[in-house]
Amino acid sequence: MQTRIPCVFMRGGTSKGPYFLSRDLPAEAAVRNRVLLSAMGSPDLRQIDGIGGGDSLTSKVAVVGPPSRPDAEVDYLFAQVSTERALVDTEPTCGNILSGVGAFAIEAGLVPAAEGKTRVMVHNVNTRALIEVEVQTPQGHVEYEGDAAIDGVPGKAAPVLLNFMDIVGSKTGALLPTGRLREEIDGIEVTCIDVAMPTVIMRARDLGKTGHESKAELDEDRALFERLESIRRAAALRMGLGEVSEKVVPKLALLAEPTAGGSIASRYFVPHKTHAAHAVSGAICVAACTVIEGTVADGLGRVARRPKQTISIEHPSGTIDIVLEVRGRGAETDVVRAGTLRTCRRLFEGNVLIPSAIWAGHRDRQGLSATAP
């Protein structure tokens, strides 16, 4: 007595999770969220009764379907499924999971493959942004093997290029939601900025950190997380995001001078744990903060004041590079485009089973499915 739902499990960048076609899930958000909680095995730290990986980076979901705007080819809804609570958060986005959306859409038959490379225009429903995803498709088939490597993922794979547009004010409608380049919260100078992901950015040294600690070292410091959460909630109110105790937006980042040849060092929080590497959307926000004069990042990084440059962000697993194109200066800065290289891999395909008491509304459908070749 179980409901069978087609899905594909994929690694996207430094994250992984199930990718669903929107038509294979309930249309009503509340029912859909109950289905996703059951499929992932939440709430449970081990997610033992589902396919989640027991970690915030492996408890993520992509829902892909027909576009809702004329300049896109597919819609992409990201869902962060909590391991600790019965909570599915669709406020944030995930650029790593986005890395697999183009390949998934092509293999599901939503987008025709071109010879050599296929560019898929993706509408991120969470942020209303448009992203160009370039997938390798020799002979008209998705290629996963290649020579591209990204820190935080073992081995090499085919490159996936992501070009982000319409990313300023992703949730708040403004580059600087509070109207300030920097301000003080709980005695700490912060920059509240919204480029691809609303983020509260601080200098690591102001919180007694070097900014080069490992994930384990930071996660052990519960006093730090209590203070960060207090700052995050206060910042959210100033940013117009409301009460966020049950949400993961805004995110947090601690910045420091680079030590490994990069442009800036960042420790990114998701927000109640340290990211093992770095979120793509968060990296874009950090990169933007780094090049804007007057923010808390001003003077920390090795950056030039030019319209287009590559910002290399050092994180616990290595670096992530963001090609940033901007115009204007200071509070008048506009981020025109941000690009980065990721990889993805299709891990398994088939059906996830949930108790029919959760949702018994699915019926086998004719035609395309998430596992279509």
C-alpha cells in the first residue's frame, strides 16, 4: 500500500538529491511538502526511513517542469528538506542542485538536445531569476564524463556552465535591503546584501575567528552559532524578511583575508551548520560584497575595481570561482551577470515509494517520465 513516484537521484555540484517532474508531485504545496518529507525520511537526523542523506547538503530536492515565463524553457523549484523538523523550505535556492537541472530536463524530454552543447534557460521559481545552464551533449546525448574538477567533489566530470541573470534583490527586491553598506547588529558590523541569496556578511575576526577554520571546528562552537542566529534573526527583520526562526533565509557568511592565492576566504552557514564547501548562490553574494566599496568585505579581499573579473573564494574544501560582471560603484552597484563552472552526475533512476496514507493521488501516466531516456 505505497505510492510510487518517478524520480532521478543526481549529484549537482557539491550537493545531491532527488529530481522530480512537477507533474509527478501533488499540485497543492502543503500536500507536496508532506510527500517530500516522507520521501526523504524527515524529520529524523538519520533520515533512515527515506532517501535523504542525513545532512543539509544531501537533503535537497529539485522539482522541474514547464516554464511559467516566455524567456525560459523550464521552471526549477528548489526545496530544502529539514532533517530535524517537519519543514520544507522553498524560500532559498541552490545553485549546486541547479547544476543538474539542465541535464535532467534534456533527458526527461523537456528540452531537445543540440549537437555538442545545449543551453537550457532555467527559471528559478524561488528567486524569479533566469539562469543559462550549458550542458555537454555530443551526438545529441548528455555527457557526464569529462575533465572538469570542482573542489568538494572527488574525480572529474563533464563541465556544466551556469550564467546567472536577474539576481539582484532575489528575495528583497534590493541590493542592500536595509539601505546601508554596513551597519551594526549586536555589536558586530554586518553587510546585509541580496545578490542571488539574501546573506548577512561579517568579518570573521569580529567574532573571534580566523575565517580559516574547518567545518568541524566551527560546528563544535555552539556559542558561535547562538550568536550568529541572534544576528541573523535581527538582520532578517531589518531586511524585510520577517521572523525567520523556521526558515533558512537569510544565510550567513564570515569573511577573512585569503591565504591560498584566492580573492577572499569565506565560511558559509546554511544557516545552522557550516557548509562543507560553499553554496553557489552564496558564493555569488560573497563575490558581489567583495567588490563593492564600503561593505564589511572592503579591504579584506584581493580584488580589482573593474567591470568584469573572476573572484576566487576560498572555502573549507578548496575554492569556487565566480566570474562577476558589474556596473556602478558602492551602493549603486548593479550585478549584471555571474557565472561559474560546476559538474553533475545522474546517480540512479526509478521510483521513490511513500506510504499511500501520505498521498494516494498518483496514478501511472502515459508518455514522458522522469526516467525517460
